[in-house]
Amino acid sequence: MQRYERILVCTDFSDPSLEVAHRGAELAGQYKAALILLHVIEHFPEDLPAGGIPPENVDPATYYRDRATRQMADIAIKLSHENRAQEIVVSTGSAKSEIVRFAEQARIDLIVLGSHGHGFVGTLGSTTMGVVHDALCDTIVIRTGTLTRLKRIAKQAV
């Protein structure tokens, strides 16, 4: 069995991707591997709630990068008890292409990502399929939404 030394966890800040981050941290702990968290800001977000729009006097690229960096830091704090070594990376571009490029450049042994982002249902998401197809290292796809579905079932049972 391969020994993983550098594990990349990809997040889009959705609830399912937080499940993925916890699973990635568990794997990193089991292998005593470095944990790298990656978020890719894809192009210019077009349909954002009013709270997601930068103020007029702030450069949008800086605004989105700073906001993503703060969100990544929050995730890292939540995962800090699960793993000793963490790195946070915020990048821009096409998520699929950037994940694959970063994994190669950073000598990642294992990519951990969710089956879907932002609550999509159905077959694997296009980013996930693209990464699985193009990545040169092992990739684990975590079935997301399980925790949410279990909570919903438990509520209905009561």
C-alpha cells in the first residue's frame, strides 16, 4: 500500500466540502502526512447574495482572496486537533485545472475531494470528474451529504 506524505483537500466552503475536509484530516493523521487545504476562486462570481459583493472601494480580486483566506483559516482551526501539519492555499482559475496543476507542482500524493459542490445532485460533479480523470496522483472522492442526510432522517424519526 502506498504511503501518503502530502494530502491535498479541496474545498468550496459548502457544507459537504467541510465533511470532506474532516475526512482528509483523518487520513492525514493516519498517514502522519502533511495536510494542504486548497480553495480555488473560479472566475468572477456572478450570482452572489448581496453580502458576497465587494464594496465599491475594494478591488474585487483582493476582496475574494482575503475572504477565502479567512474562511480557509477557520477551517484549518477546526481541523487543527486532527493533524499536525497544515498549509492553506487560495488560488484562482478553473477549479479542475488548478487542482491538477497545484497537485503536480506541490508533489501531492493524494487528492481528497467531494463528489459534488454546493449541493448538486446526480452524477459526479464536473470538477470532480475532471480531477479524477487528469490527476497524476491518487484521488479519493468522498461521497458528500451523508451527514446531512443522516441528520434529516434522524429529525424525521422523532
